Amino acid sequence: MARFRLSNSLDPMAGLLALQHELERAFENPPVNFGLSGRGVFPPLNVFADKDDLVVRVEVPGVSPDSLKIETHGRTLTISGVRESTPSASASFHRRERDAGQFARSIQLPEGLDGSAAQASYQHGILTVRVPKKEEAKPRQITVQAA
């Protein structure tokens, strides 16, 4: 039985593995700036609609609710705060994956929301901000009156 061996330049698997390696390298250190929503931004958040509200859920474990600041300016919602990390003087890190320090995330709200009526709650390291629709943006039922 004859065996054929492809050179690395002709081996399709080697080409795919090289492409995968290059893509991983590009996403680790992107050549473009993704801005505030780029990879590895703290804190991670989810934005979704729930009935008549827009809900923003932010993961902020280890952050005191007192150190969180939530502001609306026009259609921009900004969540900022501070995560403290003060190990004892005799401690040294073996691994450090949780960022510490100041952070801020801003998102653009869709039209028709009432940022001044936003409410926030904090439970188990999750900050939930609910932004309701403006009254004039909510659908309403109009009754027909007989003449």
C-alpha cells in the first residue's frame, strides 16, 4: 500500500489550523478599536425588552451598591462604579482575573423611553435597571362611542 504525505503547504487541515490561529490572535489583539463595547469590557451586560420596559442587567459581583452610579443624559444610560480589590499586605497573587478599579458603561437607549423614570435594583451581584416606555409611546385602547 502506497502512502502519500502532503506537504504543509498543500495540507488542508494545516491551512485551517493556521487560519484558526490567526483569527484567535486577531480577536485577542484586534487591529481596530471596538470602543466601549469591545472584548473584555467590564462589567458585562445584557439588554432586553420585557413588556413595556427596557431592562439592562449588569454583572457587578464584589461591587458595593453604594459605589454604583446610574445616570441618564438624553438617550444615553451610563452605569459607573468602583470595584475594590485590596488583598492583605502579606498576600501575593498567583492568578488575577477579576479587574479592579473604576469602570463605566454607556448604552444608547431607543427612542420612546422615559429615562427619568428608570428604576434600579441590586441582588446577588446583579444590577437590574428598568427603563419604562413614555406614556405617549405606549399603545392605548380607544373606545368607540355611538353617536
